[in-house]
Amino acid sequence: MYVVVSDNMSFEDSMAVSAVAFEKTCFIERSSESNDMEYSKEGETQIKFSKEVKCEMVDFDSLPDYLKDNEFILGYYRCEWPLKETILSIFSIHNETLNIWTHLIGFLIFLSLTVFTAMMIPKDAPFPSMQHPGELENAMPALISWHLPELLVNCLPKRFSYASNVTDPCVLTSVKDDVTSIISPLLMKPVTRWPFFAFLCGAMFCLLTSSICHLILCHSERMAFIMLRLDYVGIAALIVTSFYPLVYYSFMCQPFYCHLYMGFITTFGVATISVSLVPVFQTAEFRSVRAGLFFCMGVSGLLPIMHKLIAFHHRPEVILSAGYELLMGTFYGLGVVVYATRIPERWMPGRFDIIGHSHQLFHVLVIAGAYTHYLAGLVYLKWRDFEGC
């Protein structure tokens, strides 16, 4: 007999159900404290007891239906523990321990990468771009403070003579090239960073919500209902925001394709999130449907990647970023396959309950794919910072 919490229950009924669930897996252990005595008015000695909550783990067959997800993981389940004990179980050993910590550590890694990117990689600069020649005049006052005359003199070819009244075309060409090589980097405006930081925020949101979901999902059916949907939203957010650096920096000079691809993936992501809110979507029978839906979102990224390769095949940055994206897709695709097929625990049920089961491998592959995409984003920034449109 399983405890089920109905949405129409009153607060008192919910508390009664929680008490029943508590009795199923937890008990109160009383221990006397010999050094701590209480005395009544009549002088009788009373022993003071301390209460300590003990919660036990259960096997798969003892779980309520809403917690049954992988029949090949046979034991070490937490079932409807009190919230305090559920949160503190982050420091204990059970079949969700590594699921919690893999993505929690991944979140901290991407938080560090975000801080590093914000501090070490140049932000938008206050000087104009060489893409608009008319802005050169506005930039001249700033160039004076950079001692531009001294820089120009040092770069003049030796054959250039101030005493000569003859202007050599070769000399003028050399001077022009030298001046251009000096001024161009100074007037370069770094490209906007928001698509890159949107991806980093999407990755951190996905990893953090996943870690929290695995930690407190077992507390109650209502908590599982909320946290599973938050987990699906995080996955969709990671996939959608992963498109933004790819699409924006590849097609920033072609606004039509940029808006088309970004609008498509954003709409696809919103639709996926909407479907994820349907209760039946979280059942074990829809495991393959869930994996397939998120897989289709990721595969749709092949279209802008192929478009990018065709349009900019001569650019080494495009080839390098496409290589990173191919590796990223390999990590994500392999993770989806492992998640959907429940390998390796299906081969030896119970052997991988604590470490090595499919969901843990899936978490590691997600982090590897996200980090690979971070490296691709750095390539995009370097390319567009230097070249622009």
C-alpha cells in the first residue's frame, strides 16, 4: 500500500499523510542521558531523553509508483523522508549521491568559468569600430593620449627621408600599411557577449536544478511533481541557450538567418517545456519519449552548423568551432543513448546501485558536452572580436 498525496487534500489531511509516510521509513530513537537529570517537586529523579530521527533506505519493490523509475537499480532508495533528513542526505551514501554531486560540482565549475570569462576576456570597449570609416575622426582625440605620433615614427621604414622632396609610392604604401596595422587593433570593438553568457547561465541553471531535483525529489509526491518539471525546464534551457553563441556569432552579419534560427530554437524550447508540464510525461513509460524529444532539439542544431560550414568554409575558426560542436554532439548523443537504454545496470541489476549506473554516466557526459561548447564559444569570440562583419 502506497501513500499518495492528492492535490485536493486539506492541510490537516496532508500532515496526516506525511506522518504515515514518516512511519514507513523513519523512526524516533530515544537515548537516555545519564548526566542530565530532572528533579520533580517531590524530589523524584526523572531521566531526560534525547530524540534522534533515524531514516532507513528501502528497495525498489517498496517504493510508491511515482518513485519507480529504473527497475534495474534494486536498492539504497530514500522514500518520503522528512525534508530536513532529505536535505542532509547529501552527505550520506545512497543511489542518488553521485547524481547530486556530479552536477553540483559541474555547477561550481561553470560558475568559475563564468567569473573567469567576465574578468579575463575583454568586454565591450568604449572605442569605435573600423567597420565605419566615418568614426575615425571621432576617435582621433583618444588616439592622441596613446602617443600615436611616436608610434608612427618608430614604424616608418628606414628608407623614408625627411630631407627628400620626392615622394616614393613604395614608401607611401609601406607607411599606409604600418599605420593601418597600428590603428586597426586600437579601434577594434569587441563583439557583444550576451549570447555567450546566456549559454553559461543556461548551463548553470540546468546543472543546479538537476542537483536539487535528485536531492529532494524523494521527499513527497508533490515535491517530485515540482522538481521533475523544473529539471526538464533546465534541460531545455541548456539546449536552447547552447544554440545562441553558434547562431549569433556565425550569422551576426546576416540578420535574417540569425533571427530565423534563434527564433526557431526558442520556439522549440518553449514547446518542449510546455509538453514537459503534462503529468504523464514524467512516467517511466515515457522515458524514451523524453529522451527522443530532447534529442531532436539537439539534432536540430545540425542545420545552422551545416549552413555555417558552407558559408564560411574558408575560415579556420569555423572549422575549429565545428569540430568542438561535433564533439559536443557526440557527448550529448552518447549520454541520451545511455540514459534511454539504462546501460550498464540492465546487464547486472543491483551491481551499479551506488556507483556506475546510467544516470551518473549521463551526468558526466552532459558536463563534458557543455564544457566542449564553452571552448567553441571562445573561438567564436576571438573570431568576431578580430574580424567583426
